[in-house]
Amino acid sequence: MKKVGFFRSIRVKFVVIYVLLILFATQVIGVYFARELETKLVTNFKNSLKERVNLLEYNLREEMLKDRNENSAILEKDIRKILGDFAASDVSEVRVIDNHNRIIGTSDPNNQGIVGQRTTELAVKRTLAVGSEEDKIYLDQQTHNRIWVYTSPIVSNKEVIGAVYLVAKIENVFKQMNEIKQIFISGTIIALLITAFLGILIANTITKPITEMRRQALAMGKGNFSRKVKVYGNDEIGQLAITFNNMTKRLQEAQASTESERRKLSSVLSYMTDGVIATDRRGRVILINKPATEMLNVSRETIMSESIVTLLHLEGQYEFEDLLNMKDSINLDFSTKDRPYILRANFSILQKETGFLNGLIVVLHDITEQEEIEMERKEFVANVSHELRTPLTTMRSYLEALADGAWKDPEIAPRFLEVAQNETERMIRLVNDLLQLSKMDNTDFKLEKEELDFVKFFHRIIDRFEMTKEQHVVFERKLPNYPLYVEFDPDKLTQVLDNIISNALKYSPEGGQITFKAEEKNHYIEVSIKDQGMGIPKKNLDKIFERFYRVDKARSRKMGGTGLGLAIAKQLITAHGGKIWATSVEGKGTTIYLTLPYEPSEEEDWS
């Protein structure tokens, strides 16, 4: 996870906001306090001087109302004396003006020259004319200090007899206010530093549990649910930490349950014989088990996120939306010239309870063997029907001819009856072979085994064929001159050897040779019967043990074969626990091999 920047940290934000709030509060308080204090100080300053001016007015009024026979010099002298007593450090000058706008006194000893002159101050003139007070603060152009100019009328019997013009040094009040502001600013800075320190402490108490929860969340993201967040108190943050720990515990339990289910599902998918493919809602592969990769001959890494339509080679036939609505299964034919390979695909959609489509599940099942069995069944039925219909058709034709009068012909009738009899026997052999195959397919089929000398048994069968053979074929025997005691069913093995030897005789040319051989191998004996007939093409060699299979169908039927002899032989040898196979060279002959389990007796080993 990306590290949080310093200025984006909640701790810094908390301290900054906390300090700004304190700064804002102190500034509001400071401005209000400074303004009110300044107003109060100025007002007190003015009221103090006004009270003194009122006393001064009283004294001046008394002096101005005295009868001095209009001797102005005495009045000015008395007024100067009164103004001299009024002198103070915060008063620059006090002037007294009579009702004729003439200055009759000033407290400034350096400005006595204006006494007797007419005043030019408009404020004084308005006060003398109206009889009202006037005050205003000015900026002294010489000293650049603020001064307060106050004009007050001297009234006697509601008549304005003069005015007092006062110039006061109010700058000291503002200097005092500035000093107070500096003290306030210094206090504010100290308060802000203390506030910042306290803010850091408080921020740590809040952000430390949050930092712990952040670390826990990162650990949970990596799959570690064992850590716990430390609870620092029972406040809201503490309750949040407790809730977070409870959530962690539940997530751990849920993750353990999910992991258990995932393992079960993974195990089920791994050990399923059917292939399973899951897609997302767009039809892209998100899961595939090992049997599915083997069935489709693909690797999991290469087909992840590939379209299911492309993976199953259904382009041009179906779209993904068609598969979502697919009710029936689809057969996927991956057969080649060498081998058939057919898969059956069943489709099931994944939906939430709300009906939202999550994806598609495809289950693949290998039905190649089923299809082959079905094809063999159809071919078997067709072959049986054909094999039965051929002799029946022949018999019907000859019987119809006999019924039409051919039985009266002494030459034709016997020949027709012989053909009908041969075809009847052929049908009987066919039905008997089918019944025997049916019995061997049954699970209740059992062999009646006996422990016999196979060499003696084999000689007896060969002798029987050698005595009854019609054509001139030479028998060559390559059999051991000692007994081989093997456990087998003599009747069933007789049938196997009869079928093989009969085929060898049928396809052996006049003067040919049939070689009989038996050898002792490791835990089994190997028997072979070799002829010098026409041979079997290599492409047909593996099929000669199939039911009704004939290399040369016309010649086989002409020789009376049913096409089931070698199939029965294979079934019987397999039931004995052995194997049967053939080798052949075209034009030179065929060799049939079979094996039987064999364990030498202790007497044979000793001898």
C-alpha cells in the first residue's frame, strides 16, 4: 500500500485544524478585546479630561462674569493663572475664547502671542454659535502623533459667554493599547505552541489506534488474521478497535471456512473423472480442472481468459448467449483418422438469488467408448441380420423351387435339399456362436478348469485334425517332450484351438504346412499355430478378433465361416487370464499366438 504523505496524514491535519481553531478563536477574542479596550480607554481618557474641563469652565465662568470695568489685561492675567493650574502632562494646550471669537488665554507659555487674536478654528466658532460640544481626533503633522481636540462652551444663564479649546495628547492611550496588543500576541504565540503540543498528544491518542487498525488491515490483506488491535480505552475509538478485532475474528473464521470449502472443491475437481470449466459472465474461462485440460489437450496457463466458444471449437455454430440458453448437451467430435474421440458437454448457468448472471459451468464427459459400443452394437445387429438373412434367403429360393416342382427332378432335388441343409447347419452354427458369446458376456460365466498336461492335450487335438483333413497339408509339431501341467477348461480350450486350426486349414494351399509350437516362458506358456496361407494385410491385423470381421467376406462365407470364431477364441483366452494375437505376412501366411498362465510344480523344479 502507498505510504501516506506527511501533509496528508490525519495526525498533521488534526494538529493543524486544532491550532487553526485556537488561532481563530484567539484572534476573534483579541480583536474584540482590543477594540473594546481601546474604546474603553479612549472613553475614559476623554471623560477624565471632560470632568476637568467642567471644573475649568466653572472657574473661567466666575472670572469672566466679574466686573473689571472691561479691563481685559486683568482678565487675561486671571485666566492665565487658572490655566496654569490646569496644566498636565497629557494636555498640550488649553485656550479660552470669549463670545467675540477672541482668544483671551492659553496654557502654552510659548504661545502667548495668540492672546487677543481672533480664533480661526471652525469648531470653536460652531461651539460659540450653537453652544454644543465638539471633539475629534487628529494626526499631528509635525510629531505624527494623534491628538484629541475638544471644544466646550462656557454657558451662563443659557447664554454662551465663551468656549474652552482643549488639545490633548491621546497618543499615549494608543501606545498603551499597542503594548497590550504585543502582550496579547505573545500570549497567543505561547498558547499556540502549547496548543500544538497538546494537539500532537491528543492526535496521537486518536491516530495511534487508527494506525494500529491500518496495520492490521494491511496484515489481513496479506492473509494474516492472527494480529489484534490494542484497545487503549473505552471511548468511541476503543469501541471501534473492539469491533475491528471482532470483525477480524469473524473474517478469520470465514476465511478458514472458505479455504476449507475451496480445498474440498479443489479436491473434488481434481479427482473428478469429468472435466469442469467455469466462465465469467462474458464467457471467458476463469477455472478449469486437470481432467478438462487433459481432455482438450491444453494447458491451464494458455487458456485462462479465453472464450469458451473458442476453447470448445464451436465458432460459427454457437455464440456464448446460445450456450447460456442451451437445454440439451452437445457432442464435441475431436476424432482423427487414427482414433475416435468424442466428448459430451453439459451446460449450467451460475446465477445469484437476484437473477444476476455470474457465468457458465461446462461439464465434459468422454463418451468415446459409449459411442464405440453403440456403433459396435449397431454394426453387430446389422451383421447378425445380414448373416441370418443370407442363408434364409438362399433356403427360401431353393425351397420355393422345390415347391414349384423341382422335387420331382431326381438330379436337381437332392442338390437343392443339400444346399438347404448346409444353410440350415450354417444358421445353427451362427446361433450357437451367438449364444456362446452371450453367455461369455454374462457375469455368471464360469470356466470348469482342470490341471492337465497341455502337451498331451495339444497332441490329441492335432491328431484328430490330421486324421480327418481332406486336403494334402503337412503338420509340423514343435512341442516339448516333457509334460506341462496347466490349469484350463479343456472343453473351452478345445473350441479355441479347433477354431484356429480350422481357419489355418481353410486358408492353407494344397501342399502347404501348418506348424504347431508350444514354449515354456516365465509364468506362462506360449502356443502358436502358423499356416502358409494368403496372409492378412497389416491394416486389418488388429481387427480379426472383432465379431463378424472378415478380411475377404466373399471367400469366408463361401467356406462356411460365421465371422465369430476368433472373437470367441479371444473371449475364452482372456477368461483364462491369457492373451491372443496374430502376426502375418501377405502371401506367406499367418501365425496366431496365445498364452496361458503357468506355474511349474515343485516336482518339475526338482527334477
